[in-house]
Amino acid sequence: MPTMTTPSDETSAGRFEFWRDMVGRSFVPLEALPREVPDFHASLHTAQLGAVQVSVVAADPHSIAHTRRHIASDPADFVKVSLQLAGQCLLTQADRQALLKPGELAIYDTRYPYTLDFDQRYRTLVLMFPRVMLRLPERDLSRMIATTVSCSDGLGPVVHPFLRGLAGQVRQLDALDAHRLADSVVDLVGAMLAERCGNHVAQQDDGRELLAQRILTYMEQRLSDPGLGPDRIAAAHHISRRFLYKLLAERGYTVSGWLRERRLAECLRDLADPTLAHMSVAKVGGRWGFPDPAHFSHAFKTAYGMSPSEARDAGRTALGA
């Protein structure tokens, strides 16, 4: 494919529309989304090595989205590997986010939605090829998508110069022995990912447990906040609501169920505390995230089979009050 650059004789908006059309035709179906920048310029250099498309993209800040609508219209079965050359990129796919800085790469799967967010001028190498070429088990591929892979250790110092060389020679690549080079590219990337996947499995399991514990601690510390809910909890931990639900479900919890159970337990303790006898039932509920007395009373009775007032009386009786 020829080198394509946004036209200099267009307005910034016109250049972005040109870019939107260009990227939508050069990869799998994509939607380019603008950001507020004083001007927009971009370029795309692409070569085809057998079944491997090698592209070098340079552009001002914007975002890219590959949506379910795109997938329904063109269910392409490719993987893409991005090596960040300059600037940074936030890749989101499968409830994960990978922030790529120069010298880091990530893999993503065109069978599923993803977004790429560029908040500064950037330059990146993108490899796109059929998924079957990678010869990475589906389970391992699922573990590695949208995961930041550093090129500073393991096979990274071998793979990184090779990929940078591809980026530097992209305009000359079409003249090379395409099929043999294509296999070498995919084999090198696959070996690096397989190496990282082996290290990643144990770390991922440990990481999920640590994240779940951080979330539960965060919720525990904010039980008294009636505005605490899934959106705030997910945002505070840089994950999606869906992943939050999944993470807690693995441990037998729901967000609302865990919060309700812990809040009611604190209310029960306070109602039985003689030093808090001066505090009204409604105030006890409000203290632990139940601003509506009627809702508090109903939830409490459902959980414990008696009203908050009855629980307070029972506590006094037990103490001989």
C-alpha cells in the first residue's frame, strides 16, 4: 500500500475526516474519534509481508474504536500487535487496560471490541495477521490480550530491535522475501508472548486476589457513604463494572449484597451497644449508609427477622437492662 498522509491543503476537520476514512479502510473496520486539538495531522505507512500487514502510524491525539457493530458487519479473525515507538497509548479490551509507553507492546484480538486512546502525538508499529498464524493456545491468548509487555527483559531485547527495524524499513519491505519474513515476524512475537504468558499466569492469579482484597477494603472503609456503588468502586480501581461484578462473584459476593450485609451488621452492633442508646434507630441506619428509615427497617427485618427497635430491646434484655 502507498504511504498516506493527511492533505496539507485541508482544514483540521477535513484532515481528520480523511484520516477517519483511511484507517477504516486500512485495517479491520474502525471508527476514529476526534479529540480537541488545535490542528490534526497523521500519516500511515503500510507494507504487506505475505499474510502479515506491517504499518507505522503517526498522528496527533485521537481515539480508535472497534465496536460490536463493526464486528457484526465484518467478523475478521486477526490479532494485532502494537509496539509503541513514541508517545503513549491506552489499549482497552476484555475488561483490561494496557498503557503502552515507548518500548512496550501489547496484543489484541479483532474478534472482540477494543479501543485505543492517544492523548498526545504518537508513533506506533502495528502488525496485523490471521490469528491461526500465532500458534498460541486460545487460553494463553486470552490471558495476554490488553496486557502491557515490556521489551526490557527475557526475549524483549531480541524482539524489540527486530520490530524497530521493521518500522524503520516499512517502505522497503514489499521488495523482500515476504513469506519467509512474515513467518519470522510472527514466530518471534509468538515466542515472546509465550514466554511472558508462562510468567503471567501465576502473577495474574495473585493479582486478581490482591485486587479483590483492595476492593473489599475500599468498600469496608466507606460503608457509611450512601453514595457508594458499583460505578464509583469500579472507577476507583480502574476497572469496568462488569469486571468488578465478575471479580466479586468469584468470591461468592455481589456488590450490593456485600454492602448491605456489612452495613446491617454494623447497625446490629450499634443497636446492641448501650453507649449508643441515646442514638435513634433512624440515626443508626443513617450512620451506616441507610438514609431512608423505612428502607433501613425493611432491610434489617429481612436480614434478622426483627425490626431495628426489637433488636435494640433484645440487646437491652440480654444485658439485663
